[in-house]
Amino acid sequence: MSRFLLVVPPFVGHVNPVVGVAAELTRRGHEVAWAGHGELIARLAGAVRTYDCALPTATPRPPELRGAAALKFLWEEGFLPLAAAMAPGVEAAIEDFRPDALLVDQQAVAGGLIAERLGLPWLTSATTSAELTDPLASMPKVRDWVLDRLAGLRTAIGDPGGTADPRFSPHGVVAFTTAELAGEMRGVRFVGPSIGDRESTVDFPWEWLDHRPTVLVTLGTANVDAGTRFLAECAATGVRAVLADPAGAIPSSDTVLSRPYLPQLALLPKMDAVVCHGGHNTVCETLWHDLPLVVAPIRDDQPVIAEQVAEAGAGVRVRFTKATAEHLRIAISTVLDPGSGMRANAARIGRSFRAAGGAAAAATELESLTMAGVRA
């Protein structure tokens, strides 16, 4: 049996897919430990062996930031300080736990840099496929700036003579999607979403649902500050909708049930379509249930994911800042129309997700790494 260290950033959408991988590895008799934000890991994964890593002081991101400015801010105030803060905790975890291999999230780059320096094999965990498509390709100045900062980070915490990009392990990349959505990519092992049973304690009036077509509207957990206008436009479409409104800004009506929190996985089998921001987990959970989407990307990886949905014919992309109730009504009607083929395309992608293996396939990739006796 082997020891595996899972290195994750303090983001729910990046921890949740790995929870199933950890459970599968444990079921197979391996020892598993985590390095990351201990409180978040405990909340999502339960009582597991965790090495707590420090977090940098958070800098609130201005909600109006878009495009290159938003990506630069994300690296400058997010990923790079996070790597520097996490590095001592990751190194302490490796020294104490002595793993045979690591699974390192793409946005926890300290894990890859330290694994390379210590000669440990590691796989990249790509919980969103956007980074695999080089989202900075159209922004060469931002890309050069990021690569320069990564080089400085390697000098500080990694092997100055190393060459591996800490976002892409030379031992392999495990992507929690499939080619049917993301497109073919060389050197990537598509395992599909890792969707397990997540117990929810959220109260929900299930009696509100009936035979009428209903859509789920959600902007995820990180967009409360930017979403009120968009949610209000969704509520004004006249379409029957269950709406996630953490700020409590949108009142319920005859056609809209507005709740601060929703049991999303339990709701999806009862929905007919989803309107969302293009977060990778929400998109994958929706397609897993064979549902089409209306996607209004806000920032970060969301425009890339939205484009993947549109190119796969599984949904319609709208502009987050410009979409009106009428735009949204037309988009929702389009994805609900059987003649559009979007429900059929969503079901095709859903079948590919369910066949890809999910957490079990990711666990097998990690086992193969240790059985091969790979060393960095």
C-alpha cells in the first residue's frame, strides 16, 4: 500500500472533487493525508489527516475587474501569495507523512515546486479545464508576467534548476472533465467529474416543485457581490425558477422561489435546465444530470468554460453584464426547446462523464504512478 498527500488550495470547488479521490484511495487500503486549509478540508472531507497550511492576508477583489486585469489580480493577490504561504506547511507535511506520491491542485503551485525539488512524483489535479487551454494565450504580457513570477517562486521555494511548470506535472495531469466538453488535449488523463454523495442540511420546500418546467439559477459561492442585477433579471423572465440568492435581495413570487442556499445536487434531477456563471463544478454537475445550460460567465475560468458549453452544443452563452430579462427568457426557451438539440448534447456529455470513472479513475492514476516507481 502507498501513502498519498493531497495538496489543495482553500477553494471549495477545488477541494470537493478530491474528496471522492481520497475516499477511494482509503477504501483501497492506502494512507491519505491532506495539506491545505485545515478548517475547510475538515468541513468538506470530515475527520481526515490534515496538515494545516498558512493562508496569506486576503485582498478583496474589486467586483468590476474583468479580463486581463482580473487574471493579473488573481495571480498577484491570490495564487502567488498563496504558494508562498502554503510552502512551509507543504514541506512539513512531506517531512512528517513521507508520501510516495502527491496529487497537487493546479492552483496550489507550492506543491508541485516542492515535489520537484524533493524528487517526489506528483500528478496535477485540474479541477477546471480552463487552465489546460492556456487562458493567457491572448494576453502575452500577462502570461510573461506570470511566468516570470513563477520563476521567482521556484527560486524561493523550489529547485532553481528545475524546469517543470508547477501547473502541469511532467508525470501527468488528471482533469475532472472529458474531451466531449473540453476538447481533445494531449497529455491529459480525462477522468470526468468526481461527484459523490454530499449530504445537505439545507432546508428546502420540496412541495413547491411540480410538473411544470423549472430552471435552477445559481452564481456559485464567490459572486454575491456581483450578482444582484443578474438575478433580478432572471426573476423577471416569467420562467419558473429556483434561485440561489445568498444576499437575500430577490423576493419569491408566483414563479420564483428564492432561497439563500440550495441543496444543489438533490435539486438537479428535478430541474429542466440551469442558468449559471460557468463555474466548472456547477457546469459539470449540471451536465452529469443531462441538463442544458444558459451560461453567463463573470471572470477567471468562466469564459473558457462557457465557450466549451456553447461549442459542445449543450447550452447558450449570454453576457453577464448586459443580459436583460428578455435576453434570458429567449436563451432559456432555446435550451428547453427539444428542437435545439441542446438537451441531447448535454445528455451525450453526461454519458461521457459517467463512463470516465471519476474518483476511481483518478485513484488508479495515482496508484500507477507509485507502482511504476517514478521519481522526479
